[in-house]
Amino acid sequence: MTASRALLDSTAPGFRPLQRALLDLADHQLGRVEKSGTSVTRRAVGYGVRVPVTVLLRERRQLKAGTALNG
């Protein structure tokens, strides 16, 4: 997922919080798929609840603090 972080450099500052959240959620989903191994072909692998809520709340806090647009 490290290479995809370079996308943030070319993302308009106003969209960086969204891009960062999407990258984090994709990374989380990939980790769940990898952890599931071959059973991923027999059952759905969702996001869960905790990680997506945590990611979205983090970005919201950073927006309120004015730090989300830079990184």
C-alpha cells in the first residue's frame, strides 16, 4: 500500500482527507482478505465496523483541527 500513498501528492488538498480515508480502508480490506486466505472464496469479507469508524473519525478530527489537508 505504500506506493499508493504517492497518490496523496497529486490529490487536490481539499480531497486529501477523503483520499487518505479511502487508502486506509482499502489497506484494511486487503489485510482482511489476506488473513482470510482461501476461505475468502467461500464467504464475504467485510470491513467490520471499528476500523472504518476510526478512520472516518480521525479524518473528521483532523479537518476540525485544520491539519487534514497537508498530509
